[in-house]
Amino acid sequence: MSAVTHIKGRAVPVRGNDIDTDRIIPARFLRCVTFDGLGEHAFADDRAQLKEKGETHAFDKEEYAGANVLLVNANFGCGSSREHAPQSLAKWGIEAIVGISYAEIFFNNNIALGIPCIQVSPEEADGIQTAIESDPNLDVAINVETAEISYGASVIKGILHEGVRNRFLTGSWDATGMLVEAADEVAATAGKLPYMNGFQK
């Protein structure tokens, strides 16, 4: 298991409330067998629509290339429950999200990938987005234990509820890792089950 305690890097702001999972990853990309390569299609339709208008989506701007912290607004990840949405963000390179609020299923799907979703106030969300838009090279640091977000000379105290925070700090967000770590116990239990005769690790 791998604990998630700190995330540091640069950020990419994607403004707008109620950005749903269909916009994060359009339905036509859900037919993939694995999630590999899904990152390049994150916000595909939004990016294309802006390009037609002569504008550029944040995920296409050179100054945000390599960013690993996503800055959003309210009700991010609403809509369908597709796990492809957080997977596409993770494959793009996102390791943490800072925003006002999140759809519950999207929030939980991110936990399963080890991606903390920190909540901040509308004023704080606007403040950090504005700062990054003014200086895309500004470092952003997130302390998962305290839910503090530092950028430039500013520090804001976000919200990450205790149960979720503990899963990141202990590594228990990683269900597969927990199974692998407990392989001997799993084998011992399986060996006692009549329908698992002959089970081996």
C-alpha cells in the first residue's frame, strides 16, 4: 500500500460549475479496453469547441503542460458515474483536485485512484485559480493531513473529512494493495472454504 501525504507541483485551472463526467470524458471514449491513453482525450469536446472559436482550453495551453493539481469550482464530476472520468484525469497527470464541491460518486472514484479532492470556499477557489492564471509557474503544495494548500505566499485551509484523510495517510485507499499485502490471510481463509478447495495464491 502507498500512503498519499503530500502533493506538490503546478496547477491547471478549469473554471465552471456543474462540469459533468460527459464533459470530462465524452461517451465515445468509454469503449476502451484499458484506461491507457485516456488522458489525451480529457475534456475532448470542450477543447474542440473552444478551438473552433479560436480559443484554447486550459488542457491545451502550453503553460499548464505537466501540471498535476486541477483547480475546479462547484459540483465538479456530476452526471453519470463513469470511472473513466477520474481515470482520464489521472492519465493526463492529475494527482490532486482543489474545488468548491464534488459529485459523490466522482469523489469516491478519485479516492480509489489515490487522488485527494480538497474542498475550499468559492472565494478561495477563485483566489487560487486567479493566482495560477496570473503565474502558471507558481508552485502549489497540498498537505493531505492538514488539508492545507500553499501557493506563492498564500496558505488556505481546505476540507478533507477525517475518514477519507485517514485512508490516504494509511494507504488504505488502495484496495488492491491491501489484498496483496494480506495475501497469506486471504489464502488461509480461502483454504477453509469448501468451494475453494485447491485454492493457491
